[in-house]
Amino acid sequence: MEHKPISKKVTYIYFSFVGVLFVFCCLTGRELARKGNLQWTTTYTVGTLLLSLAAGIVLGTVICKAVWLLTERQSGNLMSERDSKTQSRKGWIYRSSQGAFYACSLFLITLAWLPSYLAYYPAICAYDFPVQLAQISLHEYVDHHPIAHTLLIRLFMKLGERVLGSVNDGIACFAALQLLFLAAVLAYGMLLLKRFRVRTVWIVGMQLLSMLYPFHWYMSISITKDTIFTGFFLLQIFALLVLLLEERRESGWKRTDVLLFLSSVGMILFRNNGKYAMMVLLVIELLALWKGKSTRGLMGRLFIVSIAAFLMGNVLLAGLFRVTDARQGDRREMLSVPIQQLARCMLYHGGVGILPEDDGTMREEDADMIRRFLADESYRFYQADFADPVKRHVNTSAALGEAGGFIKTYLHLFAQYPGDYVNAVLLLDAGYLYPEDESHAYVNQVDYAPGKGYAQTRWAENEIAQYGFHKASKWEWLHERLEQWAEDNGHLKLPIVKYMLVPGTFLWAYLLLAGVFMIKRVRMCLPLSLVLGYYITMLLGPVVQLRYIYPVMVMMPFLALLGIADRDETDSNKGREHEEI
């Protein structure tokens, strides 16, 4: 992680590679959305690959050239910009104290989100909430859902019963504190924009975005692990950015080190895949420690804090597991991609007679293995963009008990039907890979139940009413309109703006940002390793959902502005006189 940029040749290769991937995903995503299946004939395969290579290399080269020109022009004007920095950073934002600015930002964000809280009072109780209530009621905890989050729900239910008068008010208190936590994290991000002297226009824009981004109104009050995880995930990356920008090498723990430690522990506790994202960060920190001579002290410090947090997070997870006498969840979640691939192969080649395209060419021993793995002929429930319908019936013991035979079958089918394996992955992850994808918005609407759009708001009244929960909106008019927008997937109807709201934009935005960091400030790629680790778990997951992509949606603009802010080395020293919150 040196100060000097990576060579131009490497950056051109990187941008070209990303360009090829982008074009390939767009070409195949469009065709799959239209046809539902691709025949990977020699002609189609060669044509698609050649077009992806040609268009992708041109696209990547043009973008890389533009980034280099902007960077070099910026470097040439750097001295004059430094001389005029004081004049260009006037106004209340830069005259105000950090405390006043933070309080103002937090107040405005909270005020903007308050109407949705009143509209959905006591909270949006969708997603896994009914399942977690059943665990609490039966005192049978399963770590498929983070135990820490389930215990928090239990705590506020008890608070509601014993202090506030009802579980409804208890969960409303939970939602209010969750809203304040997320708003406080975003306000801290705003404070960092001021502290690292981002231009005023961008600070104002980010304040408005933090207040008005529509998914904040839904996610901030949704009782789901993902909202709390988002707060810790953002704090973790903010702490990394501060430490990288200020290059702290002094001995002794500073408040930002503590923030990095606590936020890392928090993100591990509130999402099961948090530890896997942390593992990627640790690997990149080790590589940076090995390769970066001039930053070895800083990288060593970051690695020590990160590994300590990783170990502490896993120790706490084990402790919660033991205290609650929890059961380990079925690991079928990790097999979502193979499940989809095998189910698709069975439908197209297993001779089961469901699809007219079924050619019945699969070997009987392979089909028999799939039947034992996908129990109850669950391949019949195959849904291209959602693994759960098949996954619910998966017999993981068949794969584990016959691991050798299962792997042999899986690899043999891959060799025989590679196109079906590719189609299964592209369709399952279409929402992440193809910006024009709309399947992400309708994946939960198979049963036509209301409130199951991209922003899920559905109350399972029949399941949770028995625990004392009921809707008690304080602003019914607004509730009806927010419900309508969510139900109709209103984000798809917004021209241009929709690309800030659909999941298919953000992977490419992060890959582009990584290239910019490689040219401008390569050490800023370190926080991106967390995003990379998180994306890997999403791409291997069962479905594209707002709550999964939400953390990287929120983080993207902050990371971009802080990572490429025009801040010279003397600013790094000046920043130390600003106290951290």
C-alpha cells in the first residue's frame, strides 16, 4: 500500500478486464431477461465473448484514460488549489465546531426519517421477524439468524411488557433507537466529510441524500439484523478511512482504533457472513503488511486491531451460542449456487418431463444423486432468481455423507452442461450483475402477497398477532402512500435516478472506484476489501434483496468522496488537531 500509483499498464489492464465483465453481464443479462435461457452453442459463445472483449476493452480503455487525464490535471493544479483552499472552504460548515455540525446533521437526518417511523408505528416487522419471534417464544434459538439480534428483540419485548405496557411499544422503542443509531452513523460520515475538507457542495449534497434517500425511510425502521449490521459496517469502514488518511503511527490506542475494534465485533455479531468479509480484510492487510515497506507500521497496527476484533467477535458468538443453548442452523445456505445449478440441470436434462426443453441426457447415477440431495423432487419448485423454494427441501446430509460422490457428480455435470451452470448463476445474481434487471423487485411476489416488493413492508399478521403485535400507524395517510410506492416498486419508474436505487449499479461502481483508487491513492483499496468480502457472500447467496445490498448502497458515496478527496500530506498532519468523536 504505497503512496505511488500502480503503473499505467496495470491500470489499463484492470479497467479493460472490468469493462469486459460489464459488457458480458449486460449482454447475457438482457438475453436471459428476454428468453429465460441461453443456448451456449459455439456460435453464440464465441460471438458473445468476442463482442464482450472488443467493447469491454474499448470501454475500459476510455474510462482509464479519462481517469488518468483528470488525475494528472489535478496534480498539475494542486499547488494553486492548496493556496486557495482556505478561501474555498468558507461558510457555516467550516466555521462551525465539529460538535455543532454533527448535532445539526444528526437532527436533520432524524427529522427527515421521523415521518416514516410515525407512519409505520411501531415498526416494519417483515423479513425474518416472525421466525425470530417463534424462537423467542419456544426458547429454541438457531444461529441461522444472528442470536444477538434475536436476543435484542426479546429484550425490547420484555421492556414493552414490564415497563411500557405492551410489546408493541417495546418494539417501537427498538425501532426508534435503531433509527437513531443509523442516523448517528451517517452524521459521523458527514462529520468526516467536513473534517477531511471535502467541498461544500458535496457535503450539502450528501446531507440531502442522507435525509431523502427513500430506502432509509424503510430500512431504518425495519426490525431486521441488516439495519444494525449496516451501521457497524459503515463505522468499520469510516474507522479504516480515518486511520489510513491520518497515517497514525503513534503507540497507544486512539479512539479510532477502538472504533475500528468495536464496529468490527458488531458487524460479526449481527450478520453471519460478517466474519467472512473480515477474513478477506485480514488477508489484504497481511499482503499490505508484507509488500508495503513504507506503511508497515500502519498496516501492522490495522492488522492487530482487526485480528483482535475478529477473534473477539467469534468468541462472543460462541458464548451466545452456549448461553442460549442454540442449535446450529443447516449449512444449506452456503450451497445456494450448487442447489440452483443442479436443479436447473435436472429440469433441462434429467428426463423429468416438466419442461419441453428437457432432453433426458443425464446419466441415471447423476440423476439419482440429485434426487437424494434435492429431496421430495424439490427441483420441481425451481425459481431462477430465488434459491429458497428448492433449498427448503435440500438434504445436506446426502452431500456431506457422500461427499466424494456428490463432488464427482457435481463436477461431471459441470463438464457436461457448463451452459446450464452459467445460466443458473447469471439468473440467480442478475440483480447484482445487470443494471437493467427488474427480477430483484418481484422475486418475493410469487404468492402475490401485499408488501413484498423490493422494499419489503409485509406484516405477517396471522403469525405475529399471537405475540401481541399490531399495526398502530400514527400517520395513516403517509403510511398508505409509502406502502403504495413500495408495493409498486416505484424506484423502477424513476428515470436516471433509478440507477442509484437498483442493486445492479453498485458492483460496477465499486469496481470502478477501485480502479480510481489504484491511480489516485492505492491505499484506499484496503476498505474496499471489506466490500469485496461482503459481495462474495452475496453472490453466493440465495437471492437478491434490498436488505442485503443496503450496506454497500449507503457506503458508496461516502467512500468515494473520502477516498479521492484532494487532501495533501500537510492536511494529514493538520487533521490530528481535530478531535475525533
